[in-house]
Amino acid sequence: MWRQRLGSATAATFLAWQGGEPVGTATGKADNPDDEHGVPRAWQLVGMWVDPVARGIGVADALVEAVAGHARAQGADAVVLWVTEINDRARSFYKRMGFVSTDARQLVRPDEPDHWEHQMIRRPA
């Protein structure tokens, strides 16, 4: 799936570097408005990761802003994401970055009935 995103006009992947080493990545892709929880004219932040050695120094902020800026340049009105309900640190981070809950939730995987994720949105992109 990530290989398809790299070659897609409706997706963009950003890397953060520190001392010549990659320390973070985030991908944005056009949200599918036909999905059950799809948001028209939105991009979805997916695959966000920051190396633990680079956390707390602004790397994640810069990656979110890179995705949001690219989404805006592509005509998006919002950025959406899904975050697991057990990841309090990530949810707090996204709230600080201006994301709010849409109240939508879905199972992470059908074979894990107690593992849910929540959708968050940030407007403007």
C-alpha cells in the first residue's frame, strides 16, 4: 500500500531528518468521500511516525504542518486522521495541533473487537 502512495498524485509522503538520519515520516492522501466516514474535500493523515529520540523537539509538528500545507495546496478544506483510543499521547498531540473529534469511531481490525480508533479533523487544512 505505501508503494502505491509514493507514486500517486493524490498522496504525498514527508520525511524528517536529523543529522543525516530519517527520524520521522508522515503521509497524506486524499480522503475518499465515498467511505463511510469520508470527508469531502479533505486529506487524511496516515502513517505518522517519529523516532523516540526525536520526540518532543518539533519533528511531529513539522510533519503535520507539511501534510496540512500540501493538502491545502491541493485544494483540501480539512485534514482528517484516525487515532486509537488507547493512544493518549497521540490524541493529546493531535488536539494540541488543532484536531477535534468527529465522534466517528471504527474497529481497528475486525478480529480485535475491543480495539477502536477515533476520527479527528482539523479545519482549515
